Amino acid sequence: MTKYSHKIKNMKRKSLLTLLILFLISGFAMAQTYSIVIKGGHVIDPKNSIDGIMDIAIDNNGKIAKVEKSIDAKEGKTVLNAKGMYVTPGIIDMHVHVFYGTKMDRSLANGPSSVLPDAFSFRAGVTTVVDAGSSGWRSFPEFKKQTIDASQTRVLAFLNIAAEGMRGGPHEQNLKDMNAIKTAEVAKAYPNEIVGIKLAHYNGHEWEPTDSAARAGVLADIPVMVDFGGSNPPLSIEELFMKHLRPGDIFTHCYAYFPDSREAPVDANGKVKPFIFEAQKRGIKFDIGHGGGSFRWSVAIPSIQQGFLPDAISSDLHTGSMNGGMKDMANLMSRFLLTGMSVQDVILRSTWMPAKIIKRPDLGNLSVGSEADVAIFSIAKGKFGFTDISGVKMTGTQKLVAELTLRAGKIVWDLNGMAAPEYKK
């Protein structure tokens, strides 16, 4: 046999070996049906009435493929052990300010008081944020290009009735710049991003700003969120709820207390005013919007004890709130466990209820076929202090910790390397 024959034989052997390896690899890959399998977590999915130990499979397109009692771990390319943890839909923070920019005189509207969404969302289990009026019809296209299109976090928006958005000072007080028709036109031009209209920070006794925002909401068929800026004496929130807002519209900063400028939902004795419950029956929605100045234990505790619960738990994230009592959504959600609300209640008001309020039923759930926005939380045990905007503290013994966050099936936050292989020397 010539040396050439040996070479040909060796080449054939190598080819067969290569084919065998490729066959084995392809067979193994075929067995791994799913991109990620989450095993053994306590799944809370309010939309689908799921509340128990379940497994979740996520397909290669970043969609929820299965939510079942048991899914074979061998079917997942990545397997996440969530035993002893809560697995929830990605959190929706329905009130943030993320129109970050470098124009120093523009506050929350392309200025330094807003924050970058990706820097604060995933680490708290948040996958969707809704900017609450930082931009108006005049500035929204820039906000979309600069922030919405450039973020991994899903960024939606309430469009401010003030054309410049939350630019501060006279820009938010200019009645001539509050155009319901132009606001509605821009909202209808961006239906995938704009989910509501916002009125904020107006200081005066006129109802015209409220009515302009309400008219824009009617024209665009989207809800209106109202943040009463303040007036002395305060405008009547009963009149706001019963005469100016529609069912489905939103009152934010619902547990705030500004005695000289904004009416509180409780009286001097901490009793919830009867018209609050009538407003809830009418369909008015109540949003936390904690922020740097809009949450007090002295309002929240008696309200919740008497049955006045929020429809949406939200942070009002900006540079003036992130280093105060609010901190982030995980911390904010944790404080409501102190009020007697269950984990299930808190998750409901941080996922499915906000999704319904903004008319986005595709979000805030783990339905098969939906985009795999998922949060995994552990519960830390210990002694934790939760302060309100005045510095008053309540102490709790448990705290939600965002261990891992998935956005559209991709791991975007992994606190303790849950998805990482162990290092081997």
C-alpha cells in the first residue's frame, strides 16, 4: 500500500469521525428545545391565575413556550434553578422620568433630572417603564429617537399636555401651549409608544389644563394621568374625579400630603374621604408615584387599612427620588408588604393591573406566546428600614431582591450569577 493510500484512509477516518461528532452535537442540540428553562420557582402570574410552584420554558425567539408543573431540564440550553424564589412577569413601572439629556436648564425634559432607563430598570426586576409626561407633543420625536429607540428597556410614554413637557418654570404654566388637538395628533401618530396623556405641575385655580388633557385623551382614546401641581386653597379632588376625569383615567401621587396646595385622600383624623371609594367605583385609577415628595406613611397606612388600595405601584424615578426613601421598584414593592398586602397583591399592582390601565394586555403576564419579560425575586430576611419622603421609618423583616431579569428572553440582570457556570480550577 502506498503512502498515498494511507493518507486517503486517514482522511476518510477523519471525515467519518467529524461526521459522527457533528451528528452527536446536532442530536444534543435538537434535544435542547428551549433557550431557557426556569425550574422550581413560585410563579405568580395574576392574569392567568397562576400562583404556585411551576416551571417555565422560553423558546429561541424569546417567547414564553410553556408554563407547566414539570419541564425536563435537559430541554433547556440554560437552566435556572429558582427554588425558594418568586418568578413573576417583568415589572411595569408606570411612572418614571427617563428623558435624560444634557440641556441643563430643561429639568426632566431632555435635562439632567431624568435618568437613563437601562441603568435603573433591570436591577429592580423592571422590564417596562412608562415615562410620565417628560416630553410634550413638540419634544416627543426627540425623546423617541434619543431614549425610546436606544434603550433595551421597553419605554412607553404619557405625553404631556404642555408642548415642551416637563421643562420647568413657565413652560409648564403656559395655557396657550396646552393644545389638545396637537397633543392627540402626536399620540395617534405613535400608538406603539404613547399610552396616555399627562397633566403635571400646573399651579393655579383654572380647570382649563385638566380639561385640555382630558380632551386630548378623548381624541386619542387613551387614559389621562393627573398630577395636581398645587394651588392655595387646593382644588377639589372630588370635583376632579367626578366631573373632569373619565373612568380609566389616573390620579397619581395618591398617598401624598401637601396641606397648603393639594388635597389629601384622608382627613385630619386619617379617615379616607367617602368620595374616594365612589371614585374607585366610577373607575378612576390610583397610582403611587412615590417620587421624592409624594408618599407618606401617615396617608398610606390608614388608607390601605380602610380598603383604599392603589391600582398601580410606581416609583416616579428621577434623580430627586432614586437616592431617597424610594430607591428602586424592588424596594418600593417591599414596603407594601408592611401594609398588610400580600406578595400576590404587590405583584398584581406591579404587573397586570398597570398593563390593563395603559391598555397593553400583551404586557405584565406570562401567557404562552408572549414576549418573555420575566423577573425572579428572592426574599431577604432581616431588619429593613423603609422611609417615606419626610424621613419617617417603618421597619420590616423581609425584602424583595431582584435576582435575575429577562427582557425578551435575554438575561439582562443576574445578581448572583444564577445563569453562570461554576469556575473550575
